[in-house]
Amino acid sequence: MKKLDKLVLGSFLSPFLLTFIVVDFILLTVNMLKYFDEIFGKDLPFMVYMELIGYFVVSISPMALPLAVLLSSLMTFGNLGEHFELTAIKSSGISLNRTMLPIGVFVAVVTVMAFLSNNFIVPRVNLKTFSLLYDIRMKSPAFDIKEGVFYNGIPGYSIKVNSKLDEVRLKDVLIYDHTSGQGNLHVITADSGRMEPFFNDRYIMLTLFHGNSYQEGTGRRGGRDIPQSFSRNSFETNKMVFDLDAFDLKRTPENLWSNSKSIKNIGEIRVDLDSMDRELNHWYFFNYANTEASYNYFGRTRKLLPPQEIIDKKQETDSLKNLKYQQELENEENGKQNGSDSQNKTMASNDSTGAVSPANIVGDTLKTKTDSSLASVTQKNEASKPVKTKDSAINGKDSLGNVASNSGSKAVDMRAINKSSSLKLEQPDLVELNADQEKRLDSLLLTSRYRTSMASVGLTTARNIKNNFTTNKARVNEVMRQYRSFKVAWYQKYTQSLACFVMFMIGAPLGAIIKKGGLGMPVLLSIIFFIMYYMLTITGEKWAKEGLSDPVFGTFFSNLALIPFGLFFLRQARKDARLFEPDFYQGFWEKVVKFYQQKVQRKKLKEDVL
């Protein structure tokens, strides 16, 4: 590595680490503030907070890296330009592109590492973050009874204390016992009390002094005139023990969060996308099949078939399901076969001894009974068989419409049997109507009663069809929206890492143009471009999720929009343009005014000549 590379890379690493820590801390603070009310005030151990903060630091690093690269590259080349080191480098014949090369290689490595982190580390951390956040939310607040306020932290009880002498002694205690689940039927009052934890703070004992217990009975069904029972008991001392198990942090199994796209890598997202695509194809095929059935009249002579692509994908899905079913069936048969083989070996060992066992006798008896019963059933079936007609004999079909199979056939088409079982065996004879009968039948359609019935039936059918279409459309749109969201999550793993290099393309030449280091102008410009990047990212992802644009274009929209800025700043930096100096814009304004004056003079001269 040359000395120039060491100089440039050394001046970049320190601001990069510093800005990454600062940006990560700022984003961490913003994230923690969103869950402030749900996290704090629940008496959690210190290590739980540290674990949650560590998860947040890793999960927000994809957003912090681009801003850190932008700010550090701006500061690095701003410092080089401010101290005329960049000018000395250019005067020695080294171009700006060569000066940016070591930082570019480092940022490229950071980009690759960011992609690997987004794909493998961040999903696992998000899973643990979601699980821990849910457990913290479900945890009850810390046991803290305030004066004059009902405390409902203990399940089944509502406690109110008018005054607290200290953390143990209480005055004027009122307790509603809701453990029966029937309302405020049990009320306890006391003049004073003591609240003391015991057994490693897992239980708490409430000792009440000089109070009353009021118990009201429940009403009976059908007994309006029967008076309800009511009891009042006075006590000098009453001890109540409360279990504080509800205040412990209970961890939820992580496999319950397996459906979120934020906890999946690219391979798992692609598997989910394939499942959603097959589900969409299923609903498309289902809608085509139901549409033809919805129009009974037009469906008699017309067939509404789905496109060949949908049919092919449906056949592929069904074949995969059949293969899976066959594999499960083979596994079950292998398990049964293994069991039968072991049983046969046992029976063979019994036969080899030459002894007649009771099990063999029972087995032979059962076999004889089974054979006789099968024979009787076969005779009954043959007796109940319908006589085949000539047509059925010629066509090779029985009266049920089933294809006649040989006695040696192994498989029976159960679908044809089930389908034909609902058909009638005897077809009614069709009678032809004469002209008068047809005219009389058609006259029924002209009655007002029949017209009203036709209109109501048609309106009901139309409403049902509309409701079915609306439901199917909403179902398809929901699956499609989820499909697009998973695609956006897939491409985000590339765009968030690629944003580091895009920000370097903007920050390095921009720092060479402004020639100012420190935390003044670089911070301002970094914030401006990062806000632009964030807004363009949100806009593009919204377009992609709503289906207004392709998911690839929507996800890469922010990077595609900022790359021209980087190329423009790089071109201006190579020409030593003074974009951020007032003289540059003053000279530009003078050129515009001069051009306008020349244009006016030419127009005036042209009028004078004419």
C-alpha cells in the first residue's frame, strides 16, 4: 500500500467509526423512545435492558451505515481540501479518482459485509428483538400501589389505599375481590394494614386490621322474588397472600414469529414467495371454475377455461402435492410392514417348534369367519346387481355408468363411483309438447306474479355473484399485497447495502468541492441527502407494495435517483468547480443577464433595420 493510500484511508477510518457510533446512538434513541412507555417501569433486570439495546444496535445498523459513510467521506475530503492537501495531490499528477480509490475499496468491502449482515445476522436479531419486546409488553408493571388510586396489577383483585405511611404500613384499605368472575360481589375494607414480601419476593402478604368483609350472593334463574343472600363478617386480623408470578418476565418461544418477513433471509423469503405464487394461482383457477357455474344459462353452450399457464401451474402444484402424499403413505406402509415382518418372524418361530398355540387357533377361526362373511357379502352383491342392458354390454359399462373392470384389476376409480352414485338409475321418458301446449306454457311467463318472481330471483342471483366476486377479489388482493411486500423485503437486503456505495459517490466528490471539514457544512449536507434518500426509499417501497410500480424499480428507486447526483458532483470535482461559493453563482447570473441583454439588442436592431 502506498503512502497516499495510507494517508487517505487513515484520515477516513477515524471519522467513519466516530460517525457510525454517533448515528447508531441517535437512531437507537429514536427507536427506544417509541417503546419507552412499554419498556420502562416494569422492574426488569439490568441485563434484559442491555440485551434489548444490543439487539436494537444490530437491527438499525443497515440504516446507520449509509449515513456514516456519507458523513465520514464528506469530512475526509473536506479536511483534505481545506488544508490544501488535495491540491498538492492533484498538482503531483494524481487524479481525484485515484485519490478516492482506497476509500472506494474499503466502502465496497463494507457494502459486501453489510449485505451478509442483512441476510444472515439481522434476521436472527430481529427475531430475538420481536420476541423480547412482546414478552416485555406482556409483563405486568412493577408492584407499586399509589395513594388514592385503584391498583389492578394483581390478577383478580382491585386494591385502593387512601394513605401510605411508608412502603409497608397502609391506612384505609379497600379491596374488590374479582376472583369469582361475577363482578363486585366480595368487598373487603380495613382501617389499616401491612404489606410485606417474603420467599425471595415471589409472594406478598397483606395483613389487614380492624375491618369488614362483605359477600353478596348470586341470583338464581327463574327466581325473581327469591331474596339474595348477603353476609358481613368483622375481623380483627385478616391475612391475604398474593402470588407475584405475573410480575416475572416469561419468554415466548421464538418459533411463533416465523411468519414475519423481517426475520427471514433471502432463501426463506424465496420459499414463501413460491408458496404465495402457488396460492395465487389456486385462487385464479378457483375463480375461473366458479365463474362458469355462476352463469347457468350462458354456461350451457360456452366454456370459460383458464389460461394454459394457470392450468400448467395448477397441474404442477397438484403433482407436487401427490408426490408428498405418496411419500407420506410409503413411510406409513414401511412402518406397518416393519411391524408385520417382526410379527411374522415371531409366528414363524412358533410354527418351527411344532406346537399349536392358542393364538394360531384364534387366528384360524377369525380367518374362517372372515372368509365366510366375505362369501355371503359377495353373494348378496351378485344378487343385487342390476341386469345389464344391451347398450351397456356393448359399451363395456354397467348401469351406473362405470367402466367395467376385469377381475384382475387392482385399482378402482372411486371418483367415478361417487359421481355416479348421485345419478338416478332410471331416466324419465321425455314427452314432446304440441303447439297449443307450448303456447299455454309460454303464457305463464307473461303473468305479473311470474315476472315479479323472475325479477327477484335474478336480482338475488346478481347480488350473490357480485358478493362472491368482491370476496374473491379482496382475497386475491390481500395475497398479492403480501407477495409484493415479501419481494420488497427481498430486494431491501441488496438496496440497503448498495446505499453505502451510493452515499460514498455523493460524499467524496462533494467534500472535495466544498473544501470544508469539521461538523459544520458536512453535517448539514449529509442530513439533507440522507433525508432525500429516506423519503425516496419510503416512496419507492410504497409504490412497490401498492402495485403502482415493479418491486425491483420501487426498491431501487432511491439509489437510482441519487446516482446521478454522485456522477454530477464527481464531474464537477474533477473540474475544480466552485459550486458552493458565491462567486460561481454571481458569475452565472451575470452570464444570464448578459445573454438576455444581447438578445434584446439584437431584436431592437432587427426592428430598426426592417
